[in-house]
Amino acid sequence: MKKTLGIVALALVVAVLGCGRFGANSETAGNKANSSPAPTAKLVDLPSLLGKSVDEMNTILGQHQKESVGTVTFTIPKGSVYALYDMKSKKQVLLSFKFEPQTAEGMTFLGYPTAEKLGQAIGLEITGTPTKSEYEDKYYDYTINGKKCELTVGKIREAYNEAKLYCP
């Protein structure tokens, strides 16, 4: 009887150690479960472009674009930046970023899983409760650089791929 209990106890110890709960890898396994997700790579710093002239945006983005009928579009890696200017005052009223679909390892990525992740990629801290529709989330009274704007975050097939700042 003692021999049987000893064998059962030994089998139990081997099973517990085999699961990695108390073994050499137990600390590593615990760290993986508690680690934070990888940070989102920054594609562009939209706040630094807000309210800027075309010449200032060219300097920041390292490009040589020209304004055409109050608009300008900059092509950047993984997307584009668009600005709209008031024809009379020549002040920027709309600034947007659009993510271009990316293909890697045979899969196409249309955008980010959350508005917050898209915000991290373009330098916006997106928090709060938006007004939601099928294709966009609207954040009214969004404040950026001390200016009150309307932020619209667009989505396609559950992937957030566009952010528009309307700041009249």
C-alpha cells in the first residue's frame, strides 16, 4: 500500500513539474501572460501637422507638394495625409490620415483593430465614448493642441483605417 501511494505521489510530482508550473520555465511563462502588447509603430505625427501651412507640412514631411484648389495630399509610408484649407483665410480646416491596405505573408491588413491603436500610429490619444455608426466613430469636442476639433475615425470591415480632424 505504501509503495502504491509513493508511486502515485511521484507521478503527481512529475505531472506538476511537466506542466511548467514550478519548473525552470515557470517564471518565463508567467511573464508572457502578464506582458503588455507590443507598442504600435508611429506612422506620422498628425498633431505636429495641425494648423500648418503647406510649406510647413512639406518641411516636416520632407516633401515638395503644392496646394491645388485649397487641398494638398502627401504620400507617406503606409498611407497618405490630406489637408484642406479655407479659400478665403488660407487656414487649415481639415487634416486627415488614411491607411493604405498592406499585404504581408499573403494576408491583407486594412487597418487597426481599434480606434485607439490607429490613434497611437498617428500621434492622437483617442479616448472617450464616440457616437458610432457602421462606418465611423465621431468624437465631438475632441481637443488637440489646445484647439477644439471634431475627430472622425473611419473603419472598413471592422478595421480602423482613417482619421479626420475638422478644426474650423
